[in-house]
Amino acid sequence: MTQAGWAVQMVLLVLIAASVIAWAVIIQKTWIFRQANSDANRFEKLFWEGGDLLTLYRQQNQSGNHDGMASLFLGAYREFAWQNRQETVSPEAMLQNAQRAMEVAFSRRMETLESQLALLATVGSVSPFIGLFGTVWGIMHSFSALGLADNVSLGMVAPGISEALIATAAGLVAAIPASAAYNHFTDMLGRLQGRYDAFCGECLNILYRNACAKEQQKKSKGTDRSQWG
């Protein structure tokens, strides 16, 4: 490596930097996805215990846990509670407003989980070609030097070619972990998205039932007043 040409050395430095960056992203995303799954499991357990949604909202709001699945619930219930205080809002309008708030929180959460995955995909797809460029350049340099030599032997060819092939190996070393990690994180992202989608549907159904129950209570009070009036 130290005796290789300047172009091959530059390629190796680029690949080493790409590999270091890729591994830093892999470690960070591994922690993020594990934390996201852990938070989703914990919040789903609290949500399906059958307690009052207002109590759950206050607990999550006070605890400062505004990430993951909790952020979807907080965004939807905050909008729902505000609409619920309005006397003229129909259950359908309350549901639509809560759904829009939940979609905003969902988009922000997906953006956080998807961040830096494109970097892994880039490293996984580009690194082999960068390594191949270094190999081709090194072999061209070796053969051009051989053309000026009087006596050509295998001992003169082999070191230059082996130095050039190091670039290809370095490209594969950088690309394989990045590609594997990208596929793994993409699969985990799809699973989390499915869990979030299912939770959003169930949460909106519960909010809609609560809104319909309130609307029915208002109609019942209006009927009672008309009878006594």
C-alpha cells in the first residue's frame, strides 16, 4: 500500500473514510431502531391497558416522551381535545383534524428513521466502483512501467498487480457491510411503519367513537330539554 501510486493511495483513503462513516451510521441506526421498537412495545402496552386516554395523554406529556408511537398519539389527541371543546364541530370533522395531526407526526417520525439510510446505500453501491477504478489505474501504471523495462519477469509484474487489487478488496470491505445494513434497516423500517399504521387506525377509531358518544349525549340533552320545555 505504501509503495502504490498516488491514485491508488487516494482511492484507499477515500474507501477507508467511507467505511468509517458507514460503520458510524450502522452503530447509530442500530441504537435508534432498537430504541424505537422498545418505545413502541412500551407505549402499546400502556395504550391497550384500557385506561382513560386523557390520563394517558397527561402522563406522556408530563414524562417528556414525545418520540415514536407516543408522538403519534400526542399529536392526534391534542388536536382531538381542542376540537372536542368546540360545540359546533361534528365527529367527522374532529376525526379528520386528528388524522391530519397524526399524519404530520407520522411523517416526522419516518423522516427521522429514514435519515442517513441513503448514505449507506450510496456507500454500498459506489465503493466497489471506486475500488475498481483504483485497480484499473494501478494495473495501467504497472504495465506502463513494464513497457520501459528490458527484462520482464513475473516478479516484476506480481507486486504491482497485487497492490492494485488491494483497492478492489478495500471497495468490497466498505460496500458489503453498508449494503447488508441498508437492507436490514429498510426491513426494520417497513415493520415499524406497519406497526405505526395499525396503531394510527386503532387510535383514530377510538377517538371517533368518543366523539360520536359525546355527540349522542348532546342530542340526548337537547331532547330532554325540549320535552321539559
